[in-house]
Amino acid sequence: MMNHFVFLAVLLHLRTWCTAYSQQESLVFPVTYLNVHKDLALQRLLVEWDVGKSAHKAGLLMSFEIQVRRADEAIVWTAFLNTTLDKSGKPFHWMWDSDLPLECMSHSVRIRSKAEASNSWSQWSLWETVQGLDTSNISEPKIFPDEKIIEEGFDISLCCVGRKGRIIKEFFLNSPIPYFNRTNSQVGLLIAKNVTFLGVPHVLCRESCHEDNCFAHAVFFVGRPPDAPHDFSCQTQNMREITCTWDQGRDTYLYGSHSSKYKLSEQFSKSSVPCTVNCSERCSCSWDIGKQRVYNITLTVENPLGKGTATDVFDVAHRIYPLPPFQQWEEYTGAEIELHWEQKEKEIELFCQAEVCQPDGKAKLYNSSDTQLYRNRITLGGLQPYTSYTARVRCGAAQHFWRWSEWSKAHTFRTKEKVPSGKLDVWRRITPALWGRNVTLFWKQEADFQANGEIISYEVTWEKLVGQFKPEHISLSSDCNSTRIFIDNHPYRISVTAKNNVGYSHPSVLIIPGATDTEKRLNKSELKEEQVNGTDGGILISWKPRDKSDSYIIDWCNFPILQSCDLQWKRFGPNTSSALIKSAAFVPGVRYNFCIYASAANRVSLLEKKTGYLKELPPQFDPDVKKVELSYHEVTLYWDPYPTDEILPGFLRGYHVYVSPVQEDCNLKGSKKHVLAGGSVVCKFTIENPEEKTYTVKHLTSNTKYKLAIKAYTGGGETPIINFRYIDTPHDSDMLYLLVLLVVVPSLIMAVCLWKMKWVKDCCCPVIPSPNKSKVLSFKEFKIGTEKVLKLSDCIPDTLALDNKAEARKLPPRSLISSTPTEDKIDDQNLSSVYRNKNEERNFPSTPTPQTYTWFENFAYSSQLAVETNPYETPETLETSKGEVSAVLYQPQYYLNILNDASTSSPGEAAGRKSNLRYISQTDVHCIGRRLFD
């Protein structure tokens, strides 16, 4: 049973699937009709197709897939289209714009369909082909498109179709527009992207041959669509004709037949406006008004790339733009002027405005006080007398004002003369003369003076203030601005006035004090000139104010070196104490002198004097060195006094002296280093006293060549060093003498000493043998400690020498020995005689004979010799001396006084003995320790 139910279920499912499949098959509606043709003007394919009538009757929602291919078998486009079928059975339409000209090659289209309820597409229709020139027999290559207009910034594709069996070898643009191409086939391609206007590009194509029919040529144009008209408006000037104007916008680069075309139409009447457009700076178009008063004008501009529109709606009565006034003239009414003009359209009520340009270039506007229907005039007030003015007029509609008319032509007129106003600015310069003074008067017109006409003369009057005298008077032409008069030493009152055709100005008065007061107050030598400096393009002058002064005057000469110095002066108020004097005549390097005066009640007095430069310059020449004094270690320069007057281009501040050895850089004490233009270093000494005329440079080296220069300097510095003066310092003989004294003389003395060394040594320091150097004392038995000692008992003399025996006998024994108080005295008796040695081996006489002897202490010995008992003494003597002295030691610090002061000998005898004593060298005897004399 279970198997039966399963079998029935499978059968039921299979039936359902088969039914669905048959239904889907019934929903497939293939394309039954397909037609394709081309629109070459628009470069567009027009496709028309249809499906079976059953699909239309069912009103199905269908999908279509459309493919386009070119002759090279490449699918260039695929499109999908969804639509609901119409029961009326109308076919379907689709358009495709080609980026490549359709003439270049054949294009084919195919379509397939699918019902929305179906999952299956129908079969593709057959390809429907539109033939291109690549399949036709042409006699020469052709380029498509030709003379195409393309908008700037877009791409363009061109093709060149060759004859059958030929290939395109070259295809290019003769323009800087970038492009890429493809050749070597029957159809060549050229594509330019994002083109810009660079003139008219020419396209050239050539087959693989060179005959005339192997070439093709074409052009295309790059342009812009027109801008919408700017500032589009319409107006009337006479209520009979309307004129519309507008700006045409930027250039489209399209000309001739491709240029922009304008069209005006009226929307209320649904008609075009009959006018001719003229364009220069602005475009305009005019037509008669007729009876219509309200308009809605639409302006359309169009070229092959696009179009633009502008609209203006208006009432003619509200768009009145009057014509400019003409034929102007003026009329005088007392102190005012009426300006008149003519107006063409007298029926229009106008409101007018006049612009009057003054001599300083400023303009003033005057409006009409009421509307001008029949009275075309404006009153002009506040004008200066005898002054030229330029006026022009414009008008606008008094009711519903739209805009001003154009200005009328300029009209120039001059106001009438009046009496001069204000006073002349008068100044003077006084110089002494025989029996009086010359007064030079100067005058000028300042800002507060108004001539109010043409000045025809200047009147000068002067009168003496002492006594009753008739005033003197002269009249000068208008060309004069100065004159000179002579007055005596009395005080005078001088006045100057200006005269025009109407009258005189107010007099300008100067009081000239008496000659005594003049000399006292105006003696310039009593005032010391103060130096001032230029700043900010002028020279700053300051002064100490004076009480009760109503003004201050500063005068100077613009050209102080010339005889006609062009005197200038300037007045300042009573509260002013400084001023910056500027003049176009001021130049650097020229000294200008300024005098400051105080004025009170037309009387002036000199306060201060200033002198200065706009800018100081370096001196033009160097000091003239007249004398140079040289010594071993210094040089002294003398120069002429340097000028300090007005010809100097700056205030002299001092001098600079430059010194340097020729072969090396300078480094002198008290100087500053100065680096020249060439890089060498010289010493710089500054002299800050301008009146100095001499200078000494010290610490020079003798026998050396130096270069030196002297420069004057001002506040503007100094000129560069061009020429040096060269000097040679002499040899220093004092140093030579000192060298001789310190070197040569001591050297000679030393040479002589070395030459006479033995003689000097023998004279001054005789040779005294040292016991320590004796070979005899080299044995041990002759040493006591570290000292070598020779006892008398160990030395047997061969010979005893005794000089001056007679003298020796006369000497008392006590005088032979000298000792210090601390030493033990040796008895005189022990030294009174010398006995013969009993030793027979000495071969001395057997009978002892007492003898007198003299011994001397040797000062050269450094050791103390122990003196033993004398073997030659008698036993009696030895006995006597044993208790007192055991030995007599040799001591170098003591000496033997041979001539004892206590002796009884007379001075003469002592002197004789001294002279008769003879020194015996110890090298001549065999004993050391005592010197014996016979």
C-alpha cells in the first residue's frame, strides 16, 4: 500500500513540472520584425522592431537586449530596454548615437526578448546591417565628419575611408591639439580629446600612394555656445521709438554662418519684433512704439552649439532716457551765474543736474530747484571772482525717473573781476649805503591773498616817520616781485599794494627803524651761527620764542653761491618755535644760511642765525701737506689751514691720518685699524680739532718705508684714499752707539783680559799650593781625620833661606808671632833661639847656635796644621813651652803681624824691614806648614 502512494506522488510532481515547462515555452516571443536605418545629419541609428501579436494581446511586460557591432566584428554597444506591450500592436523604436561617423563603416543591430514572467530569452534576431562607405566603390579617400562644429572641452572622432584594396598610411592634424590615431587599414581613425580653441584645425589623410587622388582634407570648428544676454533692457528717448540694448557676453569663436543669431519677440502680441541688431561694444535693436505701452520682450541668441534667452517687461512711460542737453551759455546776476541750455524733447518734464569743475580739479554738483519743462537753467553760486570753470549738464525724467541722460559737452566760462582781497606777503633786505641805506623789497601772493582779477601793477609807497614829509611812490608792472629803494638814516614806513582793473588790495606795511637801531639790531656778526642738520627732505629750524611777537619770519637763499641768490622767506604764527624748511632747490653739499626774525607791530628784529645742509657730503680735496719732519721713530706732518667757508660740502669735523708700513699691515699704539678697499690694513689716527694744522705719528720703526695719507672729514664722511705719501725713517745712530757701549767695549775688555790672563792671575791671585793636593801627604800616617797634616819632625829641610838677616836679628822675639786674644801666648823665651839638631844624620853643626827667624801665616790654606815641637829648639826652650803651648796650629783666618806696633823699632825701621822682606815660594822648599827665613 505504501509503495502505491509513493508512485502516485511522483506522477503528480512530474505532471506539474511538465505543465510549467509548457507554459514557459508559451511565454517566449521572438522578434518577428527588425528594421535599421541611419540619420547621417545626427549621426544616429534608428531601430524599429516588433514581436508576435499574441504578445501584444497579452499585454506582457517585456525585456529586450539590443547589440550594435561594426564591420570589424566588434560589439560596440549593448542596451537593455523594458517596456509593456501595447494591445494596439505598435512596433518598438530605439535610437543610438554613434561616436564614430556612420559613413566610416557598416553597422549591424540584433535584438532578443524575454517576457518578465519567463526565465528564458528568445533567440537572437538576425543582424540587420546599415552599409558604410567601406563597402562602396569610391574614387578617392574621404574624411568624416567634415566641417563639424564641436564644443570646446569635448571629444571628436574622425575617420578616413580609403578605396577598396588600399590602406590609410597617414592620418593627422596640423594643429597643436593633442590626438591619437590608428592607420594601416582601409579605415583610419583619429580621436582628439578635450579640444580647445586654437584656430581652425585641418585634418589630412593619405593612402599608401602619392597621386592626387590619394589625399583627403577636412576641417572642423571648435567653439562655445552663446551666453545668455547680459544687462538686457529697453528704453525710449522721445516716446516714439524703443531701443533695447544688451551685452553679448564672451566670444564663441564661431564666425560667419556659424556666428550667433539674435531674435526679439513680444510675448503679449505673440509676434516677432521688426528690428535689426547691431553689435559693436554693445548690441542694440530699435523699433517704433506704435500704440502699445506695455511690452514683454524676449531676446533669444543661438548658434550651432546652443542658445540663450533674456526677458524684459516694462512700461514705456517708465523707461525714459532723455537725450543730452546742448547749446549752453551763462548769464550773470549779481554775485551768481545762471547756466542755460537747450533740450530737444520739450514735451518731457525733466529734472537736470550741472557739474562744475573748479581750477583745482574738484567738481561740485548743482541740482535744479524745480522741474524743467520750459525753463532749462540752473543757478550757480559760491564761485570765485575772475576764475575759469568748466560745466556740463545731464537730465532725467522728473516722473518715473529711469536713468540720467549722457552728459552734455563741456562749457567753459570765467567769472567777473573783483577788488583784490587779502594782503601781499612783503619782506625786505637792508644794506648800508652812502648817506643812507638801500632797502630791497620782495613780495609774493600767499594763500590768503586773492587777486580776484588780473593784476596790472604793484604800488610801493614809503614815507619818513619823523617830521612832515610828502610820501614817495612808485608803480611797478605785474611782472615784478621786487624792487630797491633808497632811504636815509631816519625810520620809514613802507607799504605795498596790488592793483587790478577794479581796485587795490589792502596795503602790506613794513616799519624800517632808524639806522642806529638797525645797526644795533641787525648786526649779524653779534649772533653766532648754530649748525642744523637736514631731515625728512628738509632742514629743521628751531628757535627760542620771544614774548609779544605776533609772528616769526625765516629767510634764506635758494642759491646762496649766486649773486642773485633767490631770497625766500616764510612766516609762522606766534605759537610756533620750530619749522621744517623744504625747497625743491635744496641739494646735498650746499650750505644754506637761515635768519630767524621776530615781528611785532610791523617791526622786525633778528633773533637767531642757523646754517646747515640738506645732506653733508665728503670734502672734495685733501689737506695740502707743506712739510714733513722725520726722526728715527716718528713723523710730523704740517698742512695749510683747511677752508671752512660755504664752499665746503659739509661742516669740517676734523682729520684722519692713515699710516702703514709698505710691506706689512700696521699695528701702532694709540691707533685704530682701518681696512682699505683692497683688503690691506692701515693705522688710523683721528684729529677732532678742525683748526689743527700739525700732527705727529709716534712709535715708528727706524730704517722702514711707510705710506701715509691725511684726509679731512665732515658729517658726510670722507672720500676714499687714492694716493699715499711714502717716507723712509732714518737709521737710529743712538742705538748704534748704545750697541757699541754695551757689546763692543765689554767684548774688547774681555778679549784683553783673556789675552793677559796669566799675567793678571799672577798679579792678582798668585798660585798657592794646597796641602791637600800634595803627593807626599797621600799616606795614611799623614792624615788626621779628613785633613792631611805634615809634621815638622817628618820634614827635614835641605836649605833654610833667610832674607835680611840683620833686620831679623834686630826684631824682638815677641814681634814675630801674632795671635788673637783667645789664643795661648807662646813664651818669648822659647822662640829666642834655634838649636842645632843633635841628630848627626842631618849634618848640622854640633854646636847649637841660636838664630832669629821669621815665619808667615799662609792665607790660602784651608786646613789647620798642628805644629809639633820644633826639633831644632833647645831642650830648655822645650821645657819652658811645654806647660803653655803644645802645638802651634796654622789658621787661615789669622795673619802674622810682622811689624808689631808694640815693638821698639822706629817707624822708619819698620818701613825698611817691610821693604826688604822677600817672599819665598813654597814650591822652592821641601817643607809645608812653616816658611823659614835665614
